[in-house]
Amino acid sequence: MLNFFKNETNVNDALWEAHSDSDDDVEDKNNFHKLTLEEVKKKISADYEVSDIHRYSSALDNIASFIKSQAFIYNEAANHCRFQLNLLMLPCIFLSSLCTVFSSISEKYSYGTFCIATINALIAFLLAIVNYLKLDAASESHHITSNNFLKLKIILEFSSGEVLLFQHPLMQLDGIEKKIEIWDKAYNTGTEERKLFIQSLYTERDEIASNLVSSLQEKILETKRKIVEIREINRFSIPKNIMNTYPIIFNINIFSFIKTIDDYRNNNILKLKNYRNELRYIKSKDISDNDLIRIKELYQEKMDTMNEIKILNSTSNLIDMMFQQEIKNSVLFKKYFYMFYIQKIVNVIFVNNSTYFLPNDYKNPYDCGYYDKTLKKSLLRKILNQ
């Protein structure tokens, strides 16, 4: 039995080492060294941390996601107001045309004049409702606001691409190392000149990074100013129906959500430290059958945690997936509304929350993305329920 677990553990060890490029968990017996949180962070930073350029580009992508959500909400509000306007104006147009046709023959009937007057009164009533609700002005205002947000989104997306694609070579993770390698091949000089060259590279990179940060700060301040202007121009509120249809897109605070993701990532790093220390401790003593089982569990938990840490490097993708699923759910509801009503009735009768009658593509927006099969919970739910 012991040999079986040893063989299986060796397979898992090889698998983990192939995926992690790390031998930090291999410890000699009686030589247990407890890892600190800073040591684990440095290892993760070396293996998975992205460059400053990628981080700045991701920050712009996050702001672009917020702008895109606002553009979508205002576009839906414009469509909603336009639909209500059409419901009132099309009957007015039809009734007005009808009055024109029948006005010439109304005198032939005793009740003809009364009917024409009644229809005109109805037209006046519908037009008064349109004027009172200001549907035309609201629709146009929401449409203009949506277009302004879309323009801002395009600017931010191009800025993000510009930062990412046209970066200075020194801002790459191995930019300085490449320059030093080229220097060593081209020149055969003393260590003092080499030190001065390396120092000049770091100084130049710091200056480039400082200029880039200043440029991004100016861009973000300009974006904030434009958002305030766009909101001030539109004096109409979002219809309640739109708020209820897209509660996540409308209510989410993207920047607070990013902080929550950051907290979850730090918590994962802490868990990873504990897993690795436990592995080190077990390997530093005589291993029993129970220890081998525990080693296998720890390796699996360690791999799952590392996968989550890698996924959390792209926050904007998580946000976009959540938004896209909520939009898809709305489209599915409009197309298969009868299935949703049947499901609601079934759930009331049997007192459950099943989704048997719902379309296959329908899912809760928080269930998108990476799914933890062990806990049977999506990464987004784990982040929000931490």
C-alpha cells in the first residue's frame, strides 16, 4: 500500500514540477525551512507577475470596461424610451390619418362629427402623455450620452493598445537584461564601465516609467472630467425597467470589485504559503501512508490556487465575461420568455431553484469563467463570498 502511494505521489510530484518550474517544496529530512509570505510573493512575481506595461494597459482596460457598461446602459435606456414613444405616437399617426379620410363623409352620419371629435380628443390625449413624459427628449438625450461614452471607450481602448504594443524595450520584464547582454557581446571593457552602463539603463527606465505614469494620470483625469460632463448634460434618469433588467451592470462598482479581487488574490498567496510550508514539513520527516494522501491533496490544492492566481492577473476579462452573460440572459429572456415563466411557476409549486426549463446558454453571471469542481463554485462567487 505504501509503495502504491509513493509511486502515485512521484507522478504528482513530476506533474507539479513540470507545471510550476519550482523545486522550493523539496526539502531534505530534518532540514525544515518555513517559507515567509514575502518569499512566496517573490516567487510568484518571478514566475507569473506581468510587466509594468501590461499592468498599466490592464488598468486602462478596466476603465474602458466601466465606460462600456455605461454606454450599454444608456443605449438600452434610449431604446426603451424610443419603444414607449412609438407605442404612443404610431396610434396618433394612424388615428390622425383616419380622421383626415373620414372627415369628408362624417356629415352624412348623425354621429360622424362626434366620432371625429372623439378621435381628435384621443389623439390630443396621447400627445399630451408624450409631452408630459418627455419621451422624445429622454430618448435623444440617452442616445447622445451613449454615443459620447462609446467615443470615450474607443479612446481608452486605443490608449491601452498604444501602451501595450508600442512600449519602450527597457520597460519589458527582461529589457535591461537584453541590453546588458548586447553590451557584453559588443564591448570588452572593465567592470566599472559595465556598472555605469547598467546604472544608466536603470535610470533611463525609471525616467520612462515616470513619464508614462504621468501621461496615464493626465489621461485618467481627462477621462474623469469628460464623464462628469457627459453625466451633467443628460438630466434624465435611467428607466427603472433597465435597472431591474441589468442589475449587475447598473449597480456594480468596478473599482471596488477590483479591490475585492486584489484581496482574494492576496488571500490565495497566503493559502499557497501555508500549503507549501505543510508540504515542506511533511517531507522533512518520515512519511506515513496518511502523509502521502495528504501530500497528494496539498499538491492538488496548490495547483488549483496557482491557476486562480494566474487567472486573476486579467481582471478586465472577468468583468467582461460577467457583463456579457447578463446581456445574453436578457436576450434569452426576450426570445424564450415563456420558458422563464414556466420555470418560475414550477419553482413556486415545488419550492426549489431549478433551471430545468431554461435555455442551455442561460446562467447566473456570477457563474461564468473558471469553475472550482471541488467546491462546485465559480471563481467569481468565491471572490464575492470570501
